[in-house]
Amino acid sequence: MGARAVRLGRLNHVEPRSLDVTPRADLSHCMVGAGDGKRGKKQFQAPLADPYAEPNEALVPVVEDTLRSVTAALLADTAEAAAAAAATAATVPEAQRAGIAKSLSYLRDRVGVPRDMSYPAAMHFRAYLNLHIAAMME
């Protein structure tokens, strides 16, 4: 897989030219962020570990569309990324925006380095998630 250097703010990052598409069934992991807040039956010492928490499955289609927007912004890497995030947020009903922002925050906080991706790629991914989170909260 080739890579190219891109500029985001003041940091140089490496962006992959292709991304693995997460199967829809795996989106339930980030949907836990928009769940009802109930922790799973089995508890763990790590504060971010809760594999048994209940996800909010009702938001899966909207979160899927938002993650597609994040992916498109990552691949385009243009100055218009904030405007694209705002346009995506405008298509989401007001009542669902807080749940989407919680789901994206949940995902952002649990991206593992180096388990999921390299440190520069994770910073880049988190930056684009943050753009979409901010757009949902406006």
C-alpha cells in the first residue's frame, strides 16, 4: 500500500491511498457511545473498556453515512473539509445529532495505536472525526 504526505494544520501526516471498509455489522461498536449509558454486566478495570454495553442500533444508518463523509474527507484532504462536515450535519435530524456526536466521540477515543493504525494516521483520522463532531454539536 502506497502512502503520501499530507498537510493538516501544522502537522505532517501519512495518508493511506486506500481504506478498508468496515462491515456494517461492526458499526455497533461505535454505536455504544449513543446507547442508554448502561454498562455491561461484566465490568473491566480499564475505563474505556466496555465490550458488553448496549449499542443504539437505531442510529446505525445515520452514523454509517457520517463515517462515509469522514472517509471522503480523509481521501480528499481539502480545505473544504469543515464545510463538508457542516453539510453532512445539515442532513441529520436535530434530534439525532447529539447521539451521532457521542458515537463519533466513542470511536475517536477508542482508536488504538498501533493496533488499529499508525500514530500519524490516527491523529489524522481523529482530526476529521473532530470536524464532524463539532459540526453535529452546532
